[in-house]
Amino acid sequence: MTGADTFKLRSFTAERLAEVASRWTDIAGQEEFEVELGTFFDWCGAHLEHREGDGYALELYNVTKNKTDAILDVNQGRWGTMTKLLKMHLSPEFWPIDTVSEDVIKTHAGAYAAFIVQNLDKGIEQVKIYGRSNVSVTMLTSLQKLWPSYKTGSVATMQGRWLSITRS
């Protein structure tokens, strides 16, 4: 992965989800895919669209490499004022996930940036990202400390394991 990779968040269709499942199965192997991701892909299939009060799946598409690097589990609050990134499932090409590589860091950073920018551009008042692992908490804390230098008209705070971006 290069520093010039560009990421885009995209809604899934059933067809697109099947394409990603096929590619990820090829990478991981059938048995490993079923054990590690089978249940998650079943969930994605039932959560392709935003429904009030329920999570949904978003594709983190790497435009530069023409592939899906991750699937995000997202939940929007009522009245469209807040959105949360609850979990990110990385492509099997990044396994083992506990290994902190440059590619894993760039993918997380790309996901966070795309998620924040897309939601602030849509007029969302508060964007929250959950730091599920210690590595992600470290990255979110670093982002929070750098945030004032971006002059976005928003404020970043850490609230436990959550990074919260709120319009100022």
C-alpha cells in the first residue's frame, strides 16, 4: 500500500457483498472464511441499508487498488444528528489482525478519515468512532491530539475508548 491510496465509503448491494465474500474467501480459504467471517457476512446481508436504530454495513473501497479493504459496522442515531463507527472488519489479506503493519495503520487511517469527512459533509453533528483494540485507541488518541491543526470547524475529544468529533 502506498501513501497515495484513496479510500471511499460505499453502500453495499447484495451483488457487491457476494463479490467481496468471494474475493475474501479466495484470500482466506473456505474453512477459515467460514470460521472467521461467515456469521459477519450473514449479518451484512441482512443489514445492507440503514434502518432507524439498527446497524448497517459499509464498504471501505480502496480506489487506488480497486478492492475492498474493510467492511464497517455503522449505526446512526435518531434524527440524523449522530453516527457511530462501531467495528471495522479488515480483509483477510491483512491477517493476522493483531499484527500492526503499515498497511493496517493506513487502512484504519483511511477508514477514519473517510468516515469523518463523509459524515461531516452530510451535516451530521457528531461522529463517533469506537476503539475496539488498544492499537485503534492509540490511533484515535493520536488523531484527537492532531485534530486542532486541521481547522475543520469541529472539536475532537476522547470519551473512554470513543473518539468523538462534534461541530463547534
